[in-house]
Amino acid sequence: METWIVTGGAGFIGSNFVHRALAGGGRRIVVLDKLTYAGHRESLAAAEANPRFRFVEGDIADRELVRRLFAEERPAALLNFAAESHVDRSIEGPGTFVATNVVGVFELLEAARHHLAALPEGERDRFRFLHVSTDEVYGSLGPTGLFTEETPYDPSSPYSASKAAADHLVRAWARTYGLPALITNCSNNYGPFQFPEKLIPLMILNALEGRPLPVYGDGGNVRDWIYVGDHCEGIELALAHGRPGEKYNLGGGNERTNLEVVAAICAALEEQRPARENPALAARGIRSYEALRVFVADRPGHDRRYAIDATRARRELGWEARHDFPSGLRETVAWYLANPGWCTAVQGGHYDRERLGLAREPAGGPR
């Protein structure tokens, strides 16, 4: 039975992938996760009892730990989901993003390179290194056009710059050392187990509690949304059928402005938990979720539009997103309504859905 190491497997996309991979059978899954504020064992509760699952707490930038794990597990694949991923947090503390998203990826690549060199020929041919990245590395689109795999990189935030750096490292290790590596660049994910700092779960939970629904700027920023289960299927297909050294864009083909996303969330909540039955709204004399919407100062360097061309993934992998945005959003809202315990546990008193990323001066003033 082959083993896959999944780094960042206690995070949002990683935990969804772990559940999918275990359900498929025929392989062991070893999760390496630092358990930062956005990585939680609660997201892996259904996996913990599976004899084909192992959890290791640790940092991908810990050279000794990563190399020991490779030696112990002799994996057939490493899938890297580990990342600091929230743009607002990267504006406030970019150093953490460089440490994990750049240095951490370097350590994974070096460990994989040494592991590969020690494998017998048959196992060497089968090994794969798959790095999960983002469409944010491409920068901002105008009102038309799509990101392709050939779009030049033009990152705008510390987060996207750190992910772009990681992508470049992965491609360099593939070209220089022959590491059989692949990159997937995804559009905005949504679905179960997403930490509430991101737009969709933030709006769901704030609305349920009768709190403001903050919309950045004029709300006209456009994102292409992909349901996390569809994304995980694309990653699995890229691992199985992708060409080493290649990259694949995975997008849902569901462009929405932020205003449209907030309106859709309010509508989905109205269907599943009507505002008139919500005591938090009644206490404030509010009769609709939409009435909670407020406009706030925009994010510094906020890219205007992202949109993915997934033609290569369709052609080479046979992949296509199964969910349109309305159906995926209904499932997502239903999940958050059904899992208040998870929402409470992961916020854990250290995050109150406060605004981040206003690019304030660091302590001590300008330097």
C-alpha cells in the first residue's frame, strides 16, 4: 500500500483532500501540519480512527523533521497544501508568509530530492511532488480575459508574492534536478472546514449572529469561485495523470463580484434559516440579512479581477468542476449551519472575526 504525505492536511483544502483520499481507499495518508490558527485536528476528526491515517504535528520548514518523515514513510507522493494563505494577514505580518510559503517549500523540495535519489528505479519513476498554489500569483486581470498557465506572474500582495516564489522554486527543482513535480493553481475555494477569516464563512457566521457584513471598497472586485470538493478532485487527477514539470489551472468558471457573493449568501441563508426566525436579528430590529451589509475601506493592493482558464485540465486530466456557484453555496451554508461546534472550536477565543490588513505602520513608526 503506497503512502502519500499531505502537508497542511489539517487546513481547509488539505483536510477536504484527506477525507477524499481516505475514502478512495488503497493508500495511507500521513498528514504533517503545524496546527496554526487555521489548521485544526477537529477538521480531521472523521479520519482519526482510520488505520490508514497518521498525523504528525510539525513545521514544513523543520529540516530534520521533514527528512526523518520521508525516511520513515518512503512516500510515493508528497502533496503540499501547507501555506499561510490570508492576504490581510500577509499585509500585517509578511515574515510568517515568507518563512512558511518560501523557506518551507524549499525544505520540502530538498527533502524530496534526497528521497528520490535514494529510491530504487521503479519507485523513483512513480514518485510525485505536487504543490498546490493560487491564481493570485498572476496579479489582476482587466474586465476581460482569463489566466492561463502561460500568464506571466505579477503578484500584488506579500501572500501572492510568497506563493509565486514557491512556484518558481518548484519549477526550478523540476528543471534543474529532474524532480517529478507538478503545480496546480486554483481560483477562490469555498466549502466545509474553511476558517472564518475568509469571505464566505465570515459572511455566513456574521449574518447568523446579526453582525455587520463588511464589503471592501465598492464590492466590485471579481473572483472565480470553485467548490473545494471539485478542486480536490482536480488535484487527485493531476497527481495521477499530470505531466511532471507541468502546471494546471483549476477554476470553477463561476465569476462573481463580492457584492454578488454577499447577496447570494444572504439569499441562501434566507432559504435555510429565515431572518424572521433568527433571534440575533430580531433583537436588533433587523428583518433581512442584506440589511447587515456595510462598505468598509478597501484592502491595500486589492486585485480587481481573477478568472481561470481550465482548458488544459479539461483536456489532459479529464477534469471539470461539478458544482455551479448556487449549488455549491447551498451545500456550504448548510454545512456551517450544521456544524456550529466546529466553528466555535476553531475560533477558540483567539479570533473574533476582526478586520485585518489595513497596512498600519509597524511598531516604532516608519523606517
